Amino acid sequence: MQSVFDLLENRNFFKLVCGAGNEDAESVKRLVYIYAKAGCRVFDISARKEILEAAKDGADLAQKDDVHFCVSVGIKGDPHISKAQMNSSCIKCGNCFRNCPNGAIYSSIIIDEKKCIGCGVCAKKCPVGAIKMVDKDVNVREILPYMVENGVEILELHIMGHDKKDLESKWQVINECKPKLASICIDRENFGNKEVLSRINEMIQNRSPYTTIIQADGIPMSGADDTYKTTLQAIAMAEIIQNANLPVYTVVSGGTNSKTAELCNQCDINYHGIAIGSWARKIIKSQLSASDFWENTEIQNQAVELANSLLRSNFFEC
Ligand code: SF4
Ligand code: SF4
């Protein structure tokens, strides 16, 4: 069995992002089942006991005992921990329902909070401003020690918010939990390059070399297209980390798709891994939502083949 360190050192670290805000246990179980069968070894899940159980069930059903779990939490203001909330000014135009990438809005225009991953697409598409994004925090002091005790090896903090006090307190909890690896997920939507590096330097100053992953997020939750343009910001972010010569592992994320490894190579980016969320979920969306998923091996095989081709397109051994 390859450890998470082996996977990173060998550049064979492919992480399937189930969604930091995805609390839909059945969809997480199916996602892990498909991608584990396809050769993925690392899974990023939300910080909920029932979601960890669902992810483990998915891996067991796939008969894979060499998988690793990463649990993600965010600081206040980070989109990964927000949820869409609708108010009474809705005119039932259906834009949000048609555009939600995660099937979290029903045709009756009701939001299923468990499925909402906080991408904010619905709020942008709403013509009357009837949807706002609200933070949905978890008690990290309670849940993160439980996660590490129950086999989670990577704890990840999404830090795209301005609340530095919240950042410091959650980062302290993560360090106290002593996971095998701590991960910092950051993008440049709110900060310039200097602020990005200064935050990272502050956060890693007391950590041992190569015990931290920097997840270089391009545009978070934007990977719904399979184009070079979508993945470009992720590569630009990874380059900033690379040029800083920090003792960290770099994982490219946020807008990643089947073009990511190719573009990284063309741009001389020495990444250690790739994390894919939106695009990885989108390519198997119809199979995932099949009502007879667990009985229908043909549907499962189709999904595994699609997932496997995404891994192979990024040159992963699987
Ligand atoms: S579009 Fe995004 S933010 Fe809106 S309900 Fe769907 S997943 Fe949630
Ligand atoms: S996009 Fe806005 S107005 Fe249209 S159905 Fe959704 S919440 Fe209602």
C-alpha cells in the first residue's frame, strides 16, 4: 500500500473532491465507490461523521483498502463552507434549478441543503437576488479529533476569507490534532500574490518540512468545463507556490480537469498532485443519480470507465 507521502513523492496523488460542503451521504458513497474502482486513492470529504462512514462504505464496496481520506473545513467567509438560502422574493423563473451543478435545487425550487456545495452559481443566475450565500460552520474542536482518531490522514483548511482570528484558531486545532499532513487551500480571488505567500509562510513556520500540502486553487468550484482556460488559474497559482521554494507539497486544484497535467507540464510546474472536484463529478453525473445505481452494473462500469479516463488523461497510474 502506498502511503500518502509515497503518492505525493511519486506524483501519483489524485484527490477526488467530494465537496467540503457536500453532506449527501449517498452521493459520497457512490462517488468514492466509482473513483476508488477507477484507481483514485485519496478522497476529500466534509467534516461529518456520517460522511466519513459513507466514504468508508464506498471504499469497502469497491474492495479497496488502500485509500486515504482528507477532511476539509473552512474559515468564515470561505465559499466552501457556505450554503445557498432563498428568500420570499423568488419569482420561480427556474434559473437556479437549471444551473445548479450538484442537483441541489429541485424543480419545485426548494434547496436541498445537504447537497449544496456553496458554489454560488444559483445566486449569480437569480434575476431578482432571491438567493444569498450563508456560512455554515462546524465545531472543529469536536469533529477534527474524531476524524483523525478514525483514520483520516489529511486535515485541510480553506482560507479564502478575511477572518484572521478564525483562521488562527482553526489552524491551531488542526495542528493540535497532529494529522499525517495538514493542507492549506488558497486562491487569489480575494488576495494578491504577496498576501497569499505571507499567509502561507506564517502558517507553516512551526511545521516540519514536507508535512504540509498547499492546495493551489485556481478558481474554486469552477471546473465545470474541460478547457485549458478553466484550468489556467490553477496552474498560475501553483507557479506562485513553486517560485517561493517552500518546504511543502503542491497540489493543483480549483478549475482542474482533463487538461491540467498537460498544461502543468507545458508550463514547467512541478506539482505533486492534482485534486479535481466539479469536473470529476460532472462527467459521471447521470450515472451517479441513477435510481437503480447499486443493482445496475452496466451503469457502474460506465461511470468507472469515465472516471478512469480522467485519471489517465492526467497521467496517473491506475
Ligand atoms: S448552485 Fe451551488 S450554491 Fe446554489 S444550490 Fe446548487 S450547489 Fe448550492
Ligand atoms: S433563480 Fe431566483 S427567482 Fe429564479 S427560481 Fe431561482 S430563486 Fe427564484
